[in-house]
Amino acid sequence: MTEEELLHAETFRDRVTTVTESGKRNWIYALKPSGRYYKYRNIVSYIYLIVFFALPFIKINDTPLFLINIIDSKFVLFGKIFWPQDFFIFAVGMISFIVFIVLFTVIYGRLFCGWVCPQTVFMEFVFRRIEWLIEGSPGRQKALNDGPWTFQKVWKKTLKHSIFLLFSFLIAHTFLAYILGIDEVVKIMGEPLAMHVGLLVGLIVFTVLFYGVFAFVREIICTTVCPYGRLQGVMFDKDTMQISYDYKRGEARGRLNKKETRTLGDCVDCHKCVMVCPTGIDIRDGVQLDCVGCTACIDACDEVMEKVGFQKGLIRYASENQIANGARFTFTPKIKAYSVLLFVLMGLMSVMIFTRKTVDTHILRVKGQLYQEVEGGKLSNLFEAKIINKTSKPIPVELKPEGIEGEIRLVGAQSLMLKEEAVNEITFFLEIPKTAIHERSNKISIGVYSNGQKIQTVKTTFLGPFK
């Protein structure tokens, strides 16, 4: 059967799998998969879950490794603190991220969705496993849902949804730790409830939201709600690697009869690939927007092919061109070029993050103030400095004029010990010998030093007399 014939076959549908022909919800009862890809996904998911729940507890020099404090406009990435002044890094990061998504999807399809998407990981490796453990196999789940409300059904449903709520509450608290920091969350938990009513309401809202998604909405997030899934329809091309059914080898389908010489294709029409699919699609109908690339159908098909003595790979990672031409997957020049570009973008962002200044200084001459003549044949200008300390510790700094003889005198009892995570404002006079000033407006440089090491050079202007 050709691709065109597949598109016009009776099995072709014009609706998502989660909706029946009458428009009602089609509940998906997915069979638990097994196989090599599922083992790899297990490992990836365990690492993902450990990192997700442990990350708020990890600190570098008493600074969280990762923090998204939208309330205070404070962001921490790999122990480095970012402020609104670092917005340009965020902008470049967002552009790089969008380009990364586009290129990654063009090459590897929905690999992200099936392997590391939070929705997939939590649904398939936490909540669905709880469901399998309490309610049993998909057949038993369906029978339980369709049956009357007996004592067994009541206690199983109560236990399942109670655990779902508990995990949802835990996930909501973890996200809160990413926003406020684990220390602040622990502090709040020890304080009277009346002090944090708004926060509690927010936690309950997000708990109910997570519970609703994983208990009821489920795969609809992937097939209908997620914008990334919708965008992929315009990102795929015939060289995109995706979960594909080899229709040339598999068609025509038919049950296996060992007593007869087989003249049909390798697909024995066991429907195992449909039974394990978490979105309920039949991958044999061709590439579909409902497919999240989870590889469950590959494992199921390979298991059947092994049992009947056929070659594995009837369903496999392959592009449309590979299926049509019968070739194995190879890294084409386009894929290599895109992959190199992805690594360049990732490297660029890494360099920008790790070379970002921890102290950022802005120095301007006070407006409306002229120069002053002081003792010793010197001219003096009044300056204001705003020094941002982006670290979590106080930093001693020293200001020195560069390339010109001069002296800096602080105004008042100000100290050049910068407060942590704050904008420090300093006012000072800069005195320069009159003989060194030759213009009305003179470009000068001031070095910012910490513990004897220069950390920044700031350019500003020094006002002299009219010539």
C-alpha cells in the first residue's frame, strides 16, 4: 500500500483520537509497554524525576543552583544570579531557544515529547503507573469504570485519586521552591497559616490544576492543548526522523497462519502497537499529529516480530524518504549542518552565562554641576556610581582613575563594601590636575577593582573649563 493509498484508506480519520465520532471523550486505556526503548526511557525518566525534585536543594556558595523568582525579578542559573539588567542575555537565550526548537524538530521530530517532556514523564512514569498498580491492566480499568459503584470500585478510586492529589501537591510545592527557594518555602511552612493565605490559595489552585491534568485531561494536553505539538505540522519534512511504519514491508496486513506459505506483508495485524499507544493512535495509518514519539509501538512491534520470526524494525525511527526508498537512517549533510548549528547555539549561550559580569558599574557625572577648582591646582567633578552586586555575598571594591593622574574622594561616610544582591549607589569627587585637562569635555576611564584585581573598566566624561 502506497502512502497515498494509506491517506485515503477507510481507517483515515479527521479528528483526534481522544474524541469519538459522536464528539464524546474517548478514554485511552494504554497497555504497559516493555522493550529496549522503554528501558532507556525508564532510565531517562528516573534521572529526570530525581533532578526535578532534588534541584531546589542544590546550592553553590549558599546560592540555589536554579531559581526563577518572578516576584523579585531574580533569576539564578547554575549558581549565577541574573537581574533585569541582564535582559539582553534572556533575549538572546529566547531567540536561541526558538531556533533550537525549530532545528531540533526538523531533524528529530517529537523526540523531546516522548522522552523528556514533563507531561509525558509524569503521566507515563508516575501517574499511569499508580493507576496500573491500583486498578490493574487496561482491561480491568475499563471494566471497573464501566461497572457499578461497588465497595471495591469506591476504595480503589478513592485510593488512586488521593495519591494523585498527594503527588500533585508535592509537584506544586516543588515548583514553589523553584520560585521562592527551598529555604523560604521551609520558613513559610513553619509560620502561621494566616500569614500566607494568598500563597496557600495559589498552592491549592496549582495542585488542582496538576491533578486535573494528570487525572482527567491527560493525553489531550499532547494532542490538542500543547502549542509545540501543533507547530510540528509545519516543521516536519520528508527527512525528519520520526516513528514510522514501514508500509512497503508490512502491507498487506493479515493474521499469521503457520500452516500456509505467507504471501502477505510482515504486519500480522495484532494491534499491539495500538494497545500500548498512550494517545490511542494506529501508527500504521501514517504520520499523525497525535503521535508523541514515545517509542512504545516500536517495542511492542519488535516483541511480536521476534516471536513470529520476522525481522525487527517494522516500526522504527525513520524518515518518509527512508521508508519510501528502503534506505537505513544516515546523517545527511543537512542534519549534520543543523546539528552543528544547535551545538554552536548551546555553546554561545553557555559562554554568555559563564562570562557574565558579577559586578556591573555605571558612572555618570552629576547633572547641573560644573567643575570646581580645589587646592593643589586641581579640578574636581562630582560623580554618581551605581554598582550592582549580582552575587550573594558582600564584595569590597575600589575605584581608580586610569590613564590619567587623579584622586577619588568619597562623599560622606560611604563604604565601598557592596551589599549582596543589591544596587549600591555611591557619590564621589574625582580630582585631576588642571594641567591634564585640555578640553571642555574629556573622556576618562575609571577602573573597578576587587581584592587587587580589576573586574571592570567604566568610561565617563570629566568637565573642564572653557578654552
